[in-house]
Amino acid sequence: MDPIFLVEAAINGILLGGVLALLALGLNLIFGVLDVVWIAYVDLVMLCMYAVYFVVTVWGWPFWVGAVAALALGALLGVSVHVLIISPILTSAPINQLLATGGLLFFLQSFATFLWTTDHRSVRLTLPSWEVAGIFLPATRLIPFGISILAVIGLYLFLTRTYIGTAIRAVSQDREAMALMGADPRRVYLVTSAVGGLMAGLAGTLLIFQYAVHPFFGGQFGPLTFMICVLGGLGNMVGAFVASFIMSEVIAVGGVVFSTEMGYVIAFVIFIVMMFVRPGGILTKRS
Amino acid sequence: MTVGRALGAGLLAALVLQPLIPLGGYRQYVLHVAIQVFIWSFIGSAWSLMGRFGLVSLGHGAFLGMGAYTSVLLWNFFGVSPWLGTLAGVAAAVGIAVVIGIPCFRYQVIGHYFGLVTLAVGEVIRLLIIAERDWTAGSLGLTLKAAGGDSLWALQYANKQVFYYASLAVLLAGLWVWHRLDRSMLRSALEAIGEDETAAASVGIRVTRLKLGVTVLSAALTALGGSLYAQYISYVNPDTLSGIGVSLKIVFAVVLGGMYSLLGPLVGTALTTALAEGLRIAFGLKFLGMADTIYGFLLVVFIIFLPSGIYGSLREAFRRRASPPAPAPAVPAKTTA
């Protein structure tokens, strides 16, 4: 095989990794703070992609209006999911929360099918593409990558430099102690869900650059996103970031060397094995 | 529970004596729906063998797909009878269960970590089936090679009555297994493990061995169900028999009916099937997705307000009325939805 294909696959892997990192960080924030897996997280992203599609392609507004709409919708969805579904069952068995958001997944997928049919819809953007040493670098991949890296840095600064960000990290370390310190965990949960939703909105805006949206879009990225979160370590932002790039490289390079499915199979098998070897995430040592 | 027993016996008699019930021209359709309900509730109770003890698997599609594809591939390519093919499929599913189960239970992968590992396993099997497209025809699915007429050797019958009784018998056997486990000492041990593994181990319960045993049992029964379903429908598809979609559907039908009670999976499957069929008949294909929308909505509402499911909650309510000094329910039931 021509090594240029491998180089191209590796670069595509890095570019995919940026977007995966954004998806994983939003979910991981919620996962770390609330200890709840939102199985339907990528389906919220799917709704935000539809928002961009409708605002830009159907109603003809400029792209930034669509992006703002998607971000607002994302934050709203995040808060609604928390208030309506998670907060009533926050104290029941963890598996119930998993199942409740799984029910939401079914609901969103089939309601989207009902409203918008299973057609694939895309936003057509005319953006340039560069060729560097025989490798194509389309702006539709470079721009989302750049923005998601900026967003990841922004999230990092939010969590480390602001008061509420510090409170969020504190809750993810010890729920009870935080309540004893006089902070209101409910407010922290709400802000976390809103920020997680906002990340979903941003991810939706960036994913529509390269992917067509359809009701089952969540199935394409959902399982991968949870695995990245767990692989990186529950609530560990840096771990999730590293894990996104490992998974995206495995998928991109494995996809070229073997086949698309085998790329995913290898990535999932790595996840399963890592769960046994390093259950706390790739960056921790086994205790 | 004498009234309940009498009702159950009556229902069972009606199911067995089904040819005597006048159904007119609808018999074929009713039989088709009944077979689907029987097979899927059998798979649901196989799942709940694990699920009720906190071993929530989101990857039972792996076992289902293994059972279905093994028997169909062996028949199509080598002419091996599905009787043997099913055995091979069950053995393959047990193999997967052991390979995944031993490290999972030894390293104490529990709660949603277990769910995510099994989810990955389900996806791996689905992707492998798609990737091996030379054999399995990939996402297009594979049609069972016709044996040419009815045949016990090929387990192919044009008459739905045969599958009706076969799936009813399999379902009853599945319920019997559930009941046996429910009445055994192992149930208490498994419940203790579900509550706290370390504490269970400290009183001498062999945690890894018991969890592995119940996983293997559940996997074997699920593979059997998958194989039977493939024989009945005579078509297999990776997306309907393995992967995250079908795995979640199994879980949700059980949760809806109630995973802690014998008939919960049956009630849940019957309700979801009735809902899907009812909406299909009422609205046709115009409202594509509406049935699953209502289904998803109900699931969320149920998990929030009735975590022990429809059947489980009803049974609890009856029990409480029957015996006045009622123990407090584990979860306070709310009436507003």
C-alpha cells in the first residue's frame, strides 16, 4: 500500500479526533459531575444539527445564525433533560438513569423519524480545499478541528479559572463534601447540564460541516463517545482528550488498512481490553 | 395468589387450545404476532436472569446474533441441521460470555461500566457480521436456504401452528428456568452480590463463579431464542439481530413489564408489540416512527415513576392489599405522570 494513504488516514484521524474530543468532553463533564451516562447525548447533537440545517438551508439565514440557534437549543436541551429526566431519579440506582436516557434515545430517534423522515440532509458549504504534498486538506475538516480545539481550551479555562467551574470540579471529586461546604449541588448540576448541552450544540454545528444528519445519526457516534469517556477515565478531561485521538487514529488508520468495520472493531476491542487493564482510565495507574 | 393462579391456568389453556378459538381470517396474523411475542419474551426473560441482579447487559444482541447467524450459516453453507446449528450457536454464545465474563467479574467491572463493556461487545459482533460480507452478505442480511417443503431436519414449516407451539414451549421452558432460579438459594446469593460484592464475598459467596454461571445461562438461552427466531422469519440481518438497537429493545421491553417478576418480560413484550401493531394498523405507514416515539416516552415515564414495571407494580399493589401490614415499597410510587 502506498504510504501516502496511511499519512492521509493519520491526518484524517487527527482531524476526526478534534470533533470526537468535543463530543466526549461534553458527555464526560456530565458523567464526571453527575455520575450519570447520558446514552442519548449524541441524539441531542443530532437535534442541534437539524437546527443548523433548518435555519441555514431551509430558511436561508446565514450560517452563524444557525450556529447560535444550535448552541441555544443545545443548552436548553441539556437543562430540560436534567430537570425532567435526571433530577427525579438522581438518587435511584445508577442503572435507572442509564435506562431513562436510553428511553430518551428511542424517543428522540423515532420522533425525528416521524417529523423529518429518514432522509439524509446536509448543509452545503462552499469552502476551499488545499493540497499539501499530495494530501487533501479540506476546510470542512480543518475549521471544525480548529474550533473544537479552541472550545476544549475554553472549557478547560472555564473549569479551572471561574468560581462555578471550580465548584463543578469539586462536586465531581466529592459530592457530599461539596454540600457540606455550603455550595448548592443542584445549581452546579444545572450549570453542568447546560454547559454539556452547549457542547452538544457546538458539536452539532461542527459535525454538519462534514456529515449529513439523519434520525439515526446518534448510533454512528454514540457508542464511540461513551467509550472514549470511559477510556479516558470518568470525569478526567485530559484523559478523554487523549482517548479521542487514540480512538480516532485507530478508526481512521484501521479503516484504510483493513475495512471501515474492522477499524471500529479494533477500537472497541481496545476499549474492552483497557476496561480490564486500566479501569480508571488510560492515564491512571492500576491500584 | 389463587385468583392469579386460576387466571394464569385459564390463559395457558386458551393459548394451548388456540386452534379451537374462532379467529376467522385473522388466524395467520394473530399467530404471527403471538410467535413474535413468545420468542421475544423468552429472550427478555433470559436477559432478566442477569438484569434483575444488577448485571445490566446492553449487549445481548451479541448472543442473539451469534445464535441466529451460526445456525443459518451452517445450514446455508454446509447443510447442517438447525438442531445441531442451534447447539453450535449456543456454544458460541457461551464462549463469548465466558471470554467477556471472566475478566469482567474478576476485575469487578460493575454498574454502568459493565453496561458499556457489553454494549461494546454487541457492537463488535454486529460489525464483524457486516465485515464478513462474503459469508453473511453484510448489511443486506441473509435468507435461510429453503429446504423445499416441510422438514423436521431443516426445521422449516410453512404452517405457523408448528412455530406457535414450538415458541410457546420454549417460552414455558424459559419461564421454568426463571422460576427455578427464583426459588433457589442461588437467588439470595446473587441478590447479595448485586447489593455489595465485597460483603457477599466476605460471607463465603463465590462471586465470580456465580456471576459467570448466570451470565452463561442467560447467553445460552438468548442464543437459543435468536436461532428459533431466525428459523421462523427465515431471514437474518445484523442490524435487527445484533448491535445496540436490538440489545436496548430487549432491555426496554423487560423494564416496561417489570424485570423482577416472572411474567414481567412477557407483559412488557406483549404491550410493546401490541402498541407497535395497533399504531401500524390505525395509521399505516403514514406515522412512521410514531409507535417508537410513544414507546420511548412511556419508557422514560415508567423508569421515573414505576421502576418495577407495569406488571411488577400491579402485583405489588395487589400484594399490599391482600396482606394489610404492608412492608414499605422500595420506591415511593407517585401517581402524577
